[in-house]
Amino acid sequence: MGNTERLGLGIGWRPELADVIEGLPGIDWVEVVAENVCADHPPDALERLRARGTTVVPHGVGLGLGGAARPSPARLVDLASVAEALGSPLVTEHIAFVRSGGGLTGTPAIEAGHLLPVPRTRDALDVLCANVRIAQDALPVPLALENIATLFSWPDEELTEAQFLGELVERTGVRLLIDVANLHTNHVNRGEDPAEALAALPLEALAYVHVAGGVERDGLWHDSHAHPVPPRVLEVLGELCARAVPPGVMLERDADFPSRGELAGELAAIRAVVERERVRHG
């Protein structure tokens, strides 16, 4: 897997937050939705961040590497171009499928508009590994993949999430983007213990960590990215940091954008957890 880029503390860049992020102290890097950036004309605000030394990481949402179809060559070209244009040290995507149908099935192509969970079966893992290798070959920088939040479990699953991710890493050498909010989501919605998952995950493959807020409704946790980070998600972050020093940690916020002060407070809380565990474990 080679050397892992040391990123530091970051935040998800959104146009609505561009001015706020430029004024926030202590931001080492930002993550941008890859499909929202034109390689030949990145947003001026991103270019200003890059000019002062802020790293930018493209985060894809449309490859659908967990789907039966092979990843689109055009999408891979676009993702590679964005990474090169931004001088990014890596790119990230999700362990998910996002579409179905199409020419091979004789049915209309359907875009889900959402990240859908991959069944944790060996057949699904074989397909995912094949698609990951295609993506790795097409990209100019390393690829890291994110665990997603889910509302349900597929029947007849054969592997835990940690086993699934561990075999994925072993077979492809891909890095991992661990979203601790998604681990919390899967605890509420699927009864999966975040501590047990972290104990079994190959954290030596860790590229960086997502932290985000959500809300519980009718017994289900919704990974909204529109609410403050709850204490339990910070606790899961602490559990991860007790096991491994994350190369980077970042805050995601996609809606109901708070004030600069609130964002700074959440970033400070995240930094405090990371530093506390770093000191505690030397």
C-alpha cells in the first residue's frame, strides 16, 4: 500500500462553506465532491486554498464500484483528471452501488441517487475486487474506499463488515476511508458494535477518517450530515484513535450549514479527541 499521506485536520469543502473555510484557522486539507469539479476550471476558492498549501482530495460518489457493471471508463477519466488538476495525493470513493439495469440486462438504466449497500457475500466481494482493480489501474494516485451508512441488512450475508473490508484490502491493496459516523449508524440500525468492527478492521490501510452528524427518527439513525456531531460519534472516533493514529480526520457538513463559530467548535472537538489519544498512547 506504500506510504500513507499525512493529511491532518480537514473539512468537506462545499460552495456554501467556501468563504467560511477560507477564514477557519488550522485547516490542513479539504475534501471536495469530485463530480462537482471541472478539471479544466476548478473553483477559484479551491485554487486559493491550494495556493496557500491546503491539500485537496477528490471524493467520488458516482463510480458504483459495488455494482455488477464495470466502472465507466469516462467516469474514471474524469476522476483521474480532477485528481491531477488539484494535485491530489489520493482519491476516494464508496463501497456501494448506485445504479442498475442497462444494456447487459435488457432493462432501462436506473440511477438510485443514493449510496446503496453491497451485500456482504463472497460473490459480491469478487465483483467489488475486480472493479476496484480496474479503478486503481486507471487512476494516477492511490484509491481509498469508504464504508457507508445503511438502513438495512441483506439476507444471507456471509461476512461481517470488518471481514469484508479486510479481504478487500488483502486482495487489492486498496486503502480505507473509515467513517466513524457510519459505524455509529450501523450500530443503531443493524446492531453492529463499532468497537468490535474497529478491533477487526485492517487499520494499517487507513487513509483518513470522516466525522459527521445525524439524527435518530423512529429508531433509525439517519446519516444526514446536517446536524452537529453527537458525543457518541466522537467516542467512536476516540476508539479508532486508540487503535491507530489516523493520517487525517475531517468534518463533513452538507446541509443546514452552521456559523463559522459552530464549525470551529466542532473541529476543535475533533482535534481534541485525536490529540488526547495521541498523547495517551505515545
